[in-house]
Amino acid sequence: MGGISGTQSMGLITSASGKSFELSKMSGILGLAYSSISVNALPTWMEVNDLTTKSFTFFLHSNPKASYMTFPGSHLSTNLVTHTVVEQKYWALNLTTITVDGKTAVPLTGYKGVIDSGTSLLVGPKAIIDEVITGISVSSDCSNLSSLPTISFTIDSQVYPLAATDYVLQIEGECLMGIAAMDFPKGFDYVIMGDVFMRRYPSTFNLTDNTVTFELPA
């Protein structure tokens, strides 16, 4: 971890409740979103640290040992696109359209794209994601990756393509679809763009100016 100045305090969590903690292998959680969703209105770590620029960057890779994050988050290349956060709860952006091989367009009126390092997959409501992935069959032996379509996500006016090698997870030689549909409660109008998206596009989150910046492939 680079770029930290001064002393940063951490607290030890000795117990936690909720299915996320019961079902996932994690040592803890570091809240990096907005204080508006902090449990019991507790100040977040980003609020109380002494960074001049309240930002951080994730560089995620298929090999977990190659993944890292930086504080502050100013270590991307010059091939960048910046988006303004449209709702200061999660890191929510203006996700306008999803297309499959540039043909099938799924409109997203009223929905936002949430960039979330805490979600391994790319997850959205069934009404949207079922339309996106219907007909896409991933062979467990990874033999048909070259024939699968490109799925593109448009944020504001910028298109972010994901090839099959991006959205298909390869785990111990077995391939699994990394995009999933879920039954979200009414009013949860988000598509959660988790690690599947962030591995392709290194991401800087900036609480100072309420933006998310992505590094595009060279």
C-alpha cells in the first residue's frame, strides 16, 4: 500500500452478524462508501484519516496475490475517464444501457450502476440481467469462450466492453458465469458492478470531488 502519510488507526472487530459474514471468507470489512449508509452513523475510515485527498484506487487481477489498492488513489495512467457520482450512498453512477454484441440494448431508466469492490460478481435485478444473459451458455470446461458475446455497459456516454474472458470466471480449470440475476427488494434500483467489472477497469474513488475514474485499456 503506498502514499499514506501520518498514522492511520484501525479497530478490531471481534464479532459480526449477517449472512455476508457467515457465508463469506473474510477477515473484516473496511467501509469505503459514503457515511450516509454507515451503520449507526459511525464515522467512516475515509472520514477520519488524515489524507489530504480522500481517494483510493483498486487494481484487481485474476491472481489475488497480484491485486492491490493505493491511498490516495492517484496512480492510474493517462488513459482515463471520470464520472460524477449521482447518488452519495453507494458509489453510484449514471448507467444508461447494456448491450450484447452491440445489438441487444437493455435500457436502464431509473437504475444506477454501483461500483463495488465488496461484490465478487456483476449482479443486477432479474428483470434486467435475465434479458442480458439469456442464451449465453458457458461451458464448464471453458471450451467455448471464443464464441461468447461481448457485453458492454454504458456509463454516461462512455462504453465499457467486457469480453467473455472478463465476465467468465475460471476457477481451478472450471468456467462459471460471472454475471448473475437476483431478486432485489423493491426500491433497490441498482446494478452492482463488482470485481468482474473492476478487474477490467482499474478504478479510483474520490470522496473529495465525488467522482469515480476508470483506466481504459491501452
